[in-house]
Amino acid sequence: MGKRLSPREQRARRRERNERAFLFDSELNLIAEFEREDWEWALSSSGGDPMRVAGKCGLTDVPAEVKALWGRSADEARSTYRRWQKRR
């Protein structure tokens, strides 16, 4: 397995790849999409809780089991998550 990246390295990689933040429900249906800068700002001031972050980004009525994933597209984010789940 590869080396874990620091949060700073992860942010730099997301910026280089032009990734965005996507919110999915428990069945991986897309709920919302956010610009990387907006999501990272809200994330830094919300303790990492996706429901609180979504609220800071203006989204209301967020399902309890929401998943926040990164990618260049919603399909890429969903696929990456599914591959990660299979490896676990």
C-alpha cells in the first residue's frame, strides 16, 4: 500500500487535479457538488463533519449518512470510493 499523504499534500494534489467535492447519500446518489476552495474553507472550520460543512456551504436538509468524496467528476468520486471499499 502507498504512503499516506499529509493534509497539505492532499490539498495540493486535489488542486493540481482540479478536483471538486461531491456529497452523496448512503446509496451513493449525488446530492450536491462544491468548488474545492469553498468546501476546504468550510471543512477547516467545521471539524470535518460533512453535515456541518454542507450547512456552511449553504445546503440544508442533508441526510444523516452523507458521504463527502473528492474527484474531477461525480462518477470518478463514486468509482474511487467503491474501489476503496473493495480493498477494505
